[in-house]
Amino acid sequence: MLWYIGRRLLQMIPVFLGATLLIYVMAFYAGGDPIQAIMGDKPLSQAVQAKLRAQYNLDKPLIMQWLIYVGNVLRGDFGVGFNGRPNIDRISAAFPVTFRLALIAVIFETVLGIIAGVVSGLRKGTWIDTTLLMISLLVIAVPTFVIGFVSQFVLGVKLGVVPVNVGRDASFQNLLLPGFVLGIVSFAYVLRLTRTSISDVVSADHVRTATAKGLSRGGVISKHILRNSLIPVITFIGADLGALMGGAIVTEKIFNINGVGSVLYQAINKSEAPMIVSVVTIMVMIFLLTNLIVDLLYAVLDPRIRYAK
């Protein structure tokens, strides 16, 4: 196991380096000169421009700029924004909010998605299966912002059961509706993945053998069907956690949530390249970590999987 973890950590190094290099180039140079971008209609003196270029290492070759940035990140230094405030201060203030939002979304899609998928897979071809598939297809077809605005209008404005905007009070209670909206599309995919896996495993030889031995229906489902069906589902959920952490921009804007998505949106609008690079770099780290955890969960779900040399 330790050997496998070490090997995976080594594999993460080129992925991290390649991703950060791509992010750095796109954030700082895709839109032209970053100093010119922040100037706008107010020109800066040559002395001020030279000072900014030196402060952000833009006077050095590109590869040197990137190496300095990576070295600072490895020391926990995510740099300073164009406004003079350390990037980590804004990120650390917004990250817990987005984490709570993503956690609610993942719990919703995991629990309800797997339950609905199991029911649909065990009753394949029935009206229950057809109804759940139609619901999932409808959810996938409707854009997230439409679901968000409709939920906000019906539950927040008309019924008044949830706050219309979250604002500064980003408690778990106030984030329930945004978390539902954020996870609703992923719920549909988890449902369909689970349903497909269940319907494939339910007719396997080991399931028929377990049933023939007289095991209870619940025992067969939990020990022999569900565990062998969850690997593709867990893979999707693990990757989706990183996507939810970084892709909550639309949901956070609809419900006025001051999270990482809002910080990234503001940074893009203001062409704050240092902040964009810092936020996306943290998202890359989250993706790598969740993928490692998912790989380790495979052995827990399927005893046939062993991490040996």
C-alpha cells in the first residue's frame, strides 16, 4: 500500500507541473500583457509599470517566472494580488464557504443518487425504472442556472422557506438549497451510473450463488451487488468533488455566495492574473488529492483489488 501511494505521489508531480505551467501561461499571457490589462483607460508611468513587472517577476523569462511561482507555492506562498493583498487571505476566507456548499452537494448526489440508482437497477424495465430515468434525463437537459433561478423563485420568493440570497450568513442551513442546485445534475449522473452497474452485476454468477446459498435479499444487495457496483460511481463522485469546488461559479452568483467561485469570477472580470493562477492551482491540488483517495477506496469496495508491487 505504501509503495502504491508513493508511486502515485510521484505520478502527480508531472501532472501538477504541467497543469500549473498551462494555467500560468493562460492567466498571464492569454489576454496580452497583464500589466496593460490592469491599466485599463488610466495609463501608468513607465516607473510604475517597471515596478509592477519586477514585483510579479514579469521582467524575467517565462520559464523563470513559472519556476519562481511553483517554488513559492510549495512553500505555501500564493503571492500577492494586484490590489496588494495576499491571495491566500481571500482564498482562505472563501474556501470554507465553497467547501460547505460542495459537501452538501456531494452528500445529496451520493446518498439520493445511489439509493435511486439501486432501486432503478433492481427494478429494471418497470415503471419505477422508467420514471427515474426520465427524471434524470430531464435534470441533465435543463441548465443549472435555470434550476437555480426556478428554485430560488419558488422556494425563496413565493414560499419563503429558504433565504433568497445567502450573503454573509453561509451556514449549512442557508446553503441547503444552493447545495441541492449545485448537486442536482451530478445526482442524475450518479443515478444512471449506479443503475447501469446494478443491472449488470445483479445477473452475475456470484450473485446467483449467494442467493442459492440462502442469503437474505438485503445481504445479497449490500455485500454482493452494491459493493461490486460502486467503483465507477465512486470514481465519478471523487472527480466531481473537485469539479464542484471549482465549478460553483454559477450557483454562487445566483445565491450571492461569497465563495471561491465568486472570487474567481471577480478575478477574471478584473484581469487579476495572480489570483486566477492561485485559485486554479488549489483546484488542481484538490483534484489530485481526491483522485488518490478514490484509488485507495477501490480496495475497500472490492477485495479482489490489491496494491502490490
